[in-house]
Amino acid sequence: MNKKGMELGIQTIIILILAIIILVVLIIAFRSQISSLFSSFSNLISGANTSVSNLPGIGR
């Protein structure tokens, strides 16, 4: 059995598991900031649509 090749596989799996755990922790930590960012972006888009529809000749 080639133990060196097996160690490389186990090390890679451990690194992947740690990276996934860190990613999940970061997503949980910044969840509120991300949702407020998308909310602000949505408000910006809806405000731009309202402004365009109020222009003379373009709106209803």
C-alpha cells in the first residue's frame, strides 16, 4: 500500500472540510449585511424605475 499517496488524499480532504466550515461561518456572520445590501440594491432599482416612469413622455 502506498501510504504517501493516501496521506495526500486525507490531507486534501481535511483542508476541504476546514474550508467549507470557514465558508459557512463567514456566511452566517455576514448574513445580515448581505441581506441589507440586496435590500438596498432592490430599493435603488425600484426608485430608479419610479423616477423613469415619472418623466414626461416616458411614463404612463
